[in-house]
Amino acid sequence: MGINGVLAGDYEGYLIDNNEIQLPIRESCRVQKEIEAQGFRTVRSDSFIPLNKDFIQSYQLIDSIDDIQKDVFSALFRGGVGQMIFGNPGGVGGATIAKNRNDGYKIVDVQFRNGKRSLLRLDLKAWEVFLAESYCSPDYEPKPIVRPKLTKTFQIARSILALAMVIGIVWLVVRCTM
């Protein structure tokens, strides 16, 4: 699993990208079908769980590994260039100014507003974004998700669009096979 992901809990095994827990397509389709069965249209946030103050009730930092090392390739390259230009002192100077490589990560226990709980692993950049988007005052009231009603007109338009796509695909297949 990549470094940004859910280690344990209700969303175990899901990946985290752009400060959102990405739901698998099958899970996303199941959620969307449930919402449409209630007579509402789906919104963008039905295919992922945002990690922000509207969805997170509380979080706690469990473990922190801040492992910052020099990048070996950068050290060799800069040391070599420094040695070619300034000799041995230039090689030492070039190697010491090599780029830093961030291998640190944070383990965070997150309690969601819907009652679910997960253990997240975030790299240092994702941790900064997580802190910025999930910090709020104790008296913060989350914004409700506004779902537009699934109107008959919308259902008819969606059915016509699906039919047009099928006709277009059939026409394309027939044209390509001739």
C-alpha cells in the first residue's frame, strides 16, 4: 500500500489522495444507488470521504516518524560537480548541500461524524494538508450536504442520454466493421 492510506478501521485498505479517502468503484456505486433509491441525486462527495472538519469529529496523533535524510543521488551529483569545479573541498561542499528526502509519516486515529473510525497513515505533506483542513473550534457546526431532488425530468434526460450513447456505440461498431 502507498504511504497515504487507511491502515485499520472502517475504511481499511482504501487509499488517501488529495486529503480524501478514495472509495473503490464498487463501494461508490453502492452508495450512489442507495442515495438515488431515496429520490435524491448524487453529489461529488459520494465517491470519496473528505478529510475535513465537516466529516471529522476528532483525531489523535498516535505515532510520528520524522525521518529526514539526504538524497543519495543528489549528494553524489552535487559532490561530483563540486569536485570538478573546486577540487576536494568543492566535492565535500556539494555533497553537504544535497537535497533532503522526507521519509517521515504520521499515524492518526480519526473519529468521523457518521460514527465510523479509522487509523490513517499520512506522509508529512499530507499531514500538513490534513491539519489545515480538519482544524476547527470546539463549537463548530458542520455544513449539511445539500442533495438536489431526483426529478422526473432529470430521470428522462438521463435515460435519453444513455439511449443516445448506446445508439452511437452501435453505429460506430457497424461503421468500423464495414
